[in-house]
Amino acid sequence: MPIADPSTSAASDLRRLAEAFADTGSPLTWVITGDSITHGLVHTQGARSYPEHLHELVRGELGRTRDIVINSAISGHRLTDILGDFDRRVASWRPDVVTLMIGTNDLSTGPDRVTVDPADFAASLGDFVDRVRALGAIVVLQTPPSIDVPNAPGRERIVDFVEAVREVAASEDVLLVDQHARFTALGHGGVPWGLMGDPFHPNAAGHAALALELARVLGIRPDPSRTLALLEARVQAARLNP
């Protein structure tokens, strides 16, 4: 994939991806990073996480067998943890595409937590974008999905941090996968209970929904696709709000 130039934008990144998909002889390295939601342990109860669904779509159904998909997310981490370990988590893999879903831990408050201001979070997110672009890679920011706020003490600031991700994506002109908006739509304005394993971790059906939205925004549409159909069926079968 060609190195990004200073005029790179969300639109040009989508074009770069489309051109890369058309050139099966040029493999891509994907780095998928974030916190426990992306790490994908426990709450999927043995089912695949959304990075694993991405792996099947890209290396399986698109036939891009020389692509590499790396999940460097770590449960419990905040954005500052990723920035502090940026070489290991991101740069050392020489990525072509980097996705980041972060904020669920950054927004948390409590007696044993350092309170992060949304403005400071946004500044750190801008730093992340700059570092990834300096590698010549495409940046994809994802908002965190829904939180059942009444049953998640200390995580009441979800909307502030979702808005921070949206604002940075707009100001930096990078690709945005608005998972929070998608989960809210699936929950008909509320939390989509059938997609949640606990108040803020998606379950297996939730990871299917995350994968579908990521694939939609990035234009990953194998035709035909058994995987996309199965993911859609899993989401539709989940118990959503009436």
C-alpha cells in the first residue's frame, strides 16, 4: 500500500483500501487494538470476537491469504496505556491499517481510578492518529458500544467520550465506525440487551454486530458471503428492545 501523504483523508483512505482489495498480490497488515471489548475474552463465551470475524472475512472470504490480522488489545487498558506501549502494540507490526476502539475504561470514575477529562482524552486520541499516520497507515477510529449506565457505576460519562471520538474523527478527517450509534439503533434508542454480556461488554451476538458495522464502513463485502449472512442472522436472533 502506498504511503499516506499529508493531504490524506477519510475519503482517500477508503479509496486506498478499495485499491488494495482489488490488488490481491499486495498483502496488508491489519492491527486491531483497544481494551477488553476488542480483546474479546470471557464475554464471548468461546465464540469469535469481532477481530476474529474480520480475520475470516479478509483472509477467508476475500481470499487475501497473505494478509495478517493482529489483535493487540488488552483488557482494562486506557488510551494512555496504548500510547505508552505504542511500538509493541502498533508500530512494530508495520501496519497498513490500524483500528482503535477505546474509551470504556478512560471514562470510568471511582475511588481507585484516575479521572480522565474528555478534552485530555481527545488530545491523546489526536496524538494516536498522528502517530499512526506517520507510519503511513490508514487510521480507523471506533466509538465504544452501549453501556447500561444504571448498572455500571462509574461509567456514566459514556456520551462525553463517544462525542470526543466523533469530534477527533471529524477534525482529523479519519474513518469513523460509530459502534455506539449502531448499538443505540439496534436497541431502538436504548441498550440492545440481547447484544450485551454484561453492562458494558458485548456478547457473541454483540461482536457479530461490531464486525458487521466495521465491515460495512470499510467496504468489506465478499460476494457471496456466508459469514456476513451468519452474522446478520445472529444479530437478528438476539433479544433487542421492542
